[in-house]
Amino acid sequence: MSDEETEEPGLSLEDFYTEIIPKFWLGTTDLVHDVIGLLDTFLADQAALFEKFQARVQQDAVPDGAEIIPFPNRPEGEGDG
């Protein structure tokens, strides 16, 4: 057996640096861009829903003439039990 028969055709180091790495970085930056765009849309939707929720709670939370009684604060030295 000679070296030519056992040697598998592979990717040279030059091909790796000129083709694989640039494609990897382009794909990674495209993926990050897409995820950030989706996250931005999601957070905008959540903010709109939260504003609607807050308006609804403020509108319906306290009936006319009701008094809001806050929870008493526990002294600092006391634990849960």
C-alpha cells in the first residue's frame, strides 16, 4: 500500500480559512440578527399587553368608595417562623 491509496482527500487549511470560516461567521451573524429581531417583536408585544393589563387593573381594581388597606410591614428582626 502506498501513501496515495490510504490518504483520504480532505479539506486543506487554506480552504478551511477561505471558505468555511467566512460562511460560519455569516451564518452566525445572520442567526443572531434574526433572533434579536424576533426578541424585539416579542418584547414589544409583551409591553403592549402589559400596558393593556395595567390599564384594566387600574380601571377595575378599586370600586368607587373602596379603601385600599396595605399589608403591614414585618419588623426587620422577625423571620418566617
